[in-house]
Amino acid sequence: MNSNLSRDTFDDLFSAIVSIDNLDDCYDFFDDLCTIQELKAIAQRFHVARMLRQKKVYSDIVKETGASTATISRVNRSLLYGCGGYDKLLDSMAGETDLEG
């Protein structure tokens, strides 16, 4: 875990998130927790991470997502030097898609 995140501060929140077992409950929880702008920013970063892993170039990512180059660079830095969170989830989602196909 990243040393910038204190376990004591985030354990309850993260435990609540991993306990969500369906998409409707997830929507309800995040709708209560975050503003629409916060959710859009989070969703945009995740979309950027997916596109970066697909080796898309910055100009295509900007065009498709509307993300700034600063946001794309921040996500890219996390993919390269972060804790692997994006990769774990994207790999997991790819595995689920492969199983369904």
C-alpha cells in the first residue's frame, strides 16, 4: 500500500467498497459519496489508464476522453511507478471478459 494512504484513515471506506456486490448498489453508494464532478474525474482517469495500456497516444486519449495532458501524464506515472492498482483491476476485468466470451 502507498505510504501516502494511512490504513487507519481508509480501512472503513475501502472495506465498504469491496463489500459492494452489485452495480446498482455501487452506483447508489458513489452517488451518495461523491459529487458528479468527482465521479467524472475518477471515471476519466480509469478510462485514460485503459487507453494507455492499449498503447494509445496522448492526442487520441485527449480527443476521446477530454482529459488534459497533465491528467494523462499523472495516470501514466501511476501505471509506470505506482502500486499497480490500475493494472490489477484492468487485468481482472480483462479476465472476466475473457471468461464471458
